[in-house]
Amino acid sequence: MSPITTAINKFNGVFVPPINDTYFITAEVESLFNRLNILSKNKTQKILLQGAHGAGKTEMAMQYAARANRPMLIMDCANLKEPRDWFGYKTIVNGEIVWHESQFDRAVSAGGHVILLDEINRVHPSVLNTLIPLLDGRGFTYLEEKGDCIRVGNETVIFATMNEGAGYTGTSATDIALRDRFSRIVEVQYLVKAKEIELLCKRTGISKTDATRLVDIANQIRKKSMGVGSSFSMAFSTRQLIAVAEDFVIDGYESLQFTLTNLFSAEGGTNSERASVLQLIQGKFGSGEDAAKSKIKGE
């Protein structure tokens, strides 16, 4: 069992993430982290992370917590269906009605925590609205069911992540009032080519040559997935690229069938997205052995 898993089990979802030496932090983000450390001593700090999927939004929040050595709670917003999922609920113990306090309430109230509201725009607005008083200057909300206030403790830092756009089903347009509660918005984009190559090499042990080929393929897909008339329905994330590299280190060219080619639709035959991806692969790696080529084509 990993140290992270042990910590999560022991502290009911709250853990201090380890520092990831392969995570690239720009000078601007490093300065932001330093400011958060200083300013959070006097006031709750709120940061909205948005941008490309799989580009490291969640990891950015985790690395802030790791470097600040602060306990962290990640709220998977897609699973929150009603207000009680934030704060807690009444239950019966030994014939008496008692209040069951949520881990979110405990972490927010304790102070000194990093709270990540992951994919915040996957929460229904009616559920999200109950959170707004905690995020504004008041820093507290009265919960009728609990019969008490919930207050944000000192030195709390709150991150929220979101993906926006027609390609992200299950999301809602973000309320302007909610956005206004986040005083900083960070656009998280994919790494520049050299850094993404270095990342693949460090995390997976793939050769620089093969890492370069994979990053070139990913960048071509990303470029052709943007704007009107795009030929790909989705971009290729850094997260998925790491998975490609991990398999490639073991099985090379043959592994690309499952980690890369099959992620794209074969509808349209020779004009399909899958056929276009295969062309990109062959352009970088060559056609390969006949057996490997047949597997990638799905023959």
C-alpha cells in the first residue's frame, strides 16, 4: 500500500501529497504558490484552474499542498448530488437524532487545509449555490439542518478545477457570481514540446527519441482538434500521453493499438480519425513489422 493510500485511509480522505519531482512548475506558478503561502495567513485564498483536460490542473493543486506541507481534501464534485453531500446529515444513533459531520465540514472548519473542488462545474447549480457564502467575504454559512454555522478556518486555500466546452458532457455553464468568488484564474495548458518530452522520459523511462515522436503525434492531434473544420473530435492529453509511453517502454510499436489508435473513431474507413492517427504513427515510426501493423489496424 502506498504512503498516499495509507494517509487517505487513516485520515478519512485528508492527506499530504508527496512532492512530485517530475512536475514542471513555471516561474509564474512558483510565484503564485509563494503568494498563497503569505496571503493565506490573513485570508482564505481561492484559485480557479481551467484549461485543457489532462494538462495537470488537479496535479497543480496537489503540488501546492505538497510544497506547503499542508493537509489536502479533494472533493469529487461529480459525485455531489445534494447540499448534504457538502456538509453532512442527520442520522439516528442509539435512538437519538445526531448530526453526522462531513469530512468537507471538518477540513474547511479546521483551517490550514488545501481544499480542491475537482470539476466544480459538474455540480448542479442548486447544489453549488449552498457553497457560495463560504467562498465570499463572509466565509461562513448557516445550515438550518445542523442548527449552526459552518465557518472557513484560518489559512485555508481553496482550488477549483473545471473543463469547459461542448465536448465536456455533464458540465454546466459557470455562474458569474461563482467565478467572482475566485480572485485568481490560472489557465493550465499542455507543456511546451521540450518539457513534455522531458516529462515522459522522467516518468516512464522512454527514450528521448521515442518520446519526441509521441509528443509530435500528440501535438498534431491537438492542432487538428481545434477550431472550425477540425479533423479530430478531441485533443490528446498529457495524462494519456504518459499512459502511451508507459506501454511503449514494454511493448513498443505494438502497444500503440490500445493506448493511441483505438481511442479514435474508425467510422469513415480510410477517412476516419483512426486512419489519420495511423498515418501520423507511421509517419513517425515507419510502418513497422507486418504483424504490428496488422494489430494497429485492427485486422
